[in-house]
Amino acid sequence: MAHSLSPLCSLSTCKNNKQYYKSFRQNSTLFPVSLGIHISGLAFERLGKRLNRRHAISATAVSNDKVEARSGSFQTNGGALKSKKVMVIGGDGYCGWATALHLSNKGYEVAIVDNMVRRLFDQQLGLDSLTPISSIHNRIRRWKALTGNDIQLYIGDICDFEFLSEAFKSFEPDAAVHFGEQRSAPYSMIDRSRAVFTQHNNVIGTLNVLFAIKEFQEHCHLVKLGTMGEYGTPNIDIEEGYITITHNGRTDTLPYPKQASSFYHLSKVHDSNNIAFTCKAWGIRATDLNQGVVYGVRTDETEMHEELCNRLDYDAVFGTALNRFCVQAAVGHPLTVYGKGGQTRGYLDIRDTVQCVELAIANPAKPGEFRVFNQFTEQFSVNELAALVTNAGKKLGFEVQTISVPNPRVEAEEHYYNAKHTKLVELGLKPHLLSDSLLDSLLNFAIKYKDRVDTKQIMPSVSWKKISAKPKTVAA
Ligand SMILES: NC(=O)c1ccc[n+]([C@@H]2O[C@H](COP(=O)([O-])OP(=O)(O)OC[C@H]3O[C@@H](n4cnc5c(N)ncnc54)[C@H](O)[C@@H]3O)[C@@H](O)[C@H]2O)c1
């Protein structure tokens, strides 16, 4: 099957995930020895030693006099303009890259922390982004050449607390946006080792971020990417994080019940619980963004140059519904509706992801506050999305078919769904609603790169019911 793996690629969860480094070492294009940028002193020496000089780090500060009064800057008591420092964990990924550029463009001082594991997943599973993506080093260099803005880069694994501590101590973030997780539900359901990896990577990574904030940067606001999938599909309205319940005559406001439906979604629930606890116990300030399914590829910043282009996943492991349907339509593959297609979820344009994260940073939670925002702009069922893509395809002159494929997941295929999403709008979110023009542009984008599509990656091959302890193997 397309997504099974050779034993040679199997993941283990050994300390510090050293097997990644081994794989990366074999791919020198991902890890040039140096970017010609520097961080001096003990921190670099220790980090360099530990990472065996494979990791390049930039630590160029934006000087205050260059900062214009933009949303990312604030005035100090002395009247000088200073940039807010934001650490974007997972900044080489789909949401993280777009967000890092957006924040940099808005005047924030940005550092990316990433261990490039997302690129490794592609290598292991034989997948690729629809769009060609540049190395993180070339992306950052191009951004600097176009805008003059530095983005600092810390390459390493946030499950490695020593690495993360050094990054926190050297960058001193005012906010940490945490996208740095294994984020595919199907990936977490491939086999036992992927399930264990997902929960270890996500839960321990987030715990380490919480400890780093407590130890080194108490005032730092954690903006954590959760998912609407944590709530499941209850037969009542979904609130934003909390619900007021009257039980046996007594009333309380409690965390909204969670009904996660994969080992990935469960990792997010564990994260939310750990964050809520540390807000109470240590006074951490945190915003949990329960994000819906993201679609689209372009943002104002990524379209400035082809080397800034974002990734777009269309395969059955990492691709999300609307992006997948647009690519399927572009290559003449029938749209793959799982089961009855009544599965309804919240969706948002990637241009709104970057807007929401900035709004959360610009309006931070108070010390000790655990804030939850539902981050999506519209709800659609899978059948509704298929109909929208079919119509948009027709307008561009091609016929789009739809097929129902046996649902590889365990989920309700027809259900009530009404989730609240007002808090980000109250903070000023101006949504980009799904329109014909966006669908046209996404379809045209898919058509532009359709020669890069591997149609074998489209049909689902990971089954919730067939997951086993045995590692999956792949026919090359
Ligand atoms: N894409 C969506 O539709 C969507 C929807 C809801 C929620 N989210 C959440 O948003 C976040 C980002 O999603 P995405 O689509 O950008 O994912 P992505 O896989 O494209 O990006 C995640 C990035 O984090 C990095 N990373 C993973 N583990 C790491 C670790 N231990 N240390 C350092 N870096 C690590 C990866 O290399 C990758 O670059 C995730 O937490 C995801 O759960 C995404």
C-alpha cells in the first residue's frame, strides 16, 4: 500500500529522537553546515557540540531604530520603539511558515524553532507537497533579501529540553506560538510506533515548552494550536472551551467535554489539560486555539516570491479535505468522499490562520488565564465541499466526478454540528469566507502543479480499525 513503510524507515521513540538526526545527516541539502550567521559564546558552543555541528543558528537582532510603528512593536517607557519577540515553534510547517512571515512583516521579531521532522515524514512515506518548497535556509535568506527582516532559526527538537532551554534563554520570547507537533490523524493511526511517536512528540514537546516558560520566561504568552477535533461531534452546540452546567441543582462553568477520535486528537486533549493545569498551578498565560481545517496556500507574504511558497499537501495522510478535493479535481480524479459525506467541521482560509494568531498575540491572556478560542470561520459538510468544488470546476470547463469510498475512520457520518466561534471576531478577525474566486485560484494553483501529483497518494490507506502493533512496510 502506498503509505506503508519499510522497516528501515520505522520510527522509534528513543531519547531525543536521535534517529532523525541520522536521517538528516544523510540529506546534506537540508542541513548545510553553516548559514554564515552566528550566535556567539557558550550557548553556541554547547548547542553546537550537542547537535554535532549539524545545525545552523541565526541570532541577528533587529535594531530598534529600524523598527517602524507597526502592530508588532510597542513603545518603551523611554519612548523608543521595540519589537515584540515571537518564537514560532513549527515555523517550517504549513501554518507556521505563513505565520512566521506574517508576524515578521507586521514588525514582530521572529525566531523559528523546528526540527524539520515534517520533511522527514514525506521522505519516509514517499510523499511530497504539491508545491515545490525551498529549504528553510533559502526561505529565510529570500525573506531577508526581499524585506530586510531577519528571522532567527533554531533547528532542533522541542522534546530535547536542553535544546529548547538554550533557544528560550537566547531569544527571550514575549510570545511562543506552538505549531510544532505531528499533526496528522491518519499518521497517528498507521501503526503502534506512529501512535506512540505522535503522543510522545506532542505531549512531551508541549510539556517542555511549559517548563521552559516557567523556568526562563515567566511573562511569555503561550499561543498553542489545538484543534476543533478535540470536541468530537456532540449532539449539542459546541462552546468556546467552557460550558456552564447545572447538575442536581448546582451550577458550574467547566471545560467543555472532549471526545477525540484518533491518537493525534487525543494528544491535543492531553496538551490542553496540561496547559490548563500549569496556568492554574504556575500562573502561565495561555491561549489554546482550537483550529478548524485549514485550506488555501497563498498569503500576502508567501506570494512575494516563489522561494517563499508554502507547502500544499494533497495525499491521504497529510492532505486536508478542501485542498485535497481541489487537487483531485485538477488531475481528473473523482473527489473522495468518505462514507456518507455528512461529516461537518469548521474550516478557515490560511490567511485567517495568520490573522487569528496575530490577534491572539496582540491581545495576550492574563497571567494564570487559560483562554480557549475556536479558530474557524465557516462550517461545511464533506458533501457541501464536494459540491462547491464540482461547481467551481465546471466554471473552469472541466467535469468533476465524486465517489464515496469506504470510510477509513471511525466517525459519525451524519450528525448535528454547531460550534461557536465569536471570540476571535470580537478581537477583530475579518474572515476571508470561502468564495468562488478563492476556489478558482486554488483550482488554478492545483492545475499549475498537476504534473507533480502522484495519484497513488490520493486514496486512503490507513484504517482506524486495522491499526496494529506490527510496523507497516511498503512496496517501493
Ligand atoms: N493544517 C490544519 O488544517 C490544522 C488544523 C487544525 C489544527 N492544526 C494544528 O496546527 C499546527 C500546525 O499544523 P500544520 O498543518 O502547519 O502542520 P505541519 O506538519 O505542516 O507543521 C508542523 C511543524 O512542526 C515541526 N515539528 C513537529 N514536531 C516537532 C518537534 N518535536 N520539535 C520541533 N519541531 C517540530 C515540523 O517539522 C513541522 O515543520 C499543528 O499543531 C496542528 O495540530 C492544523
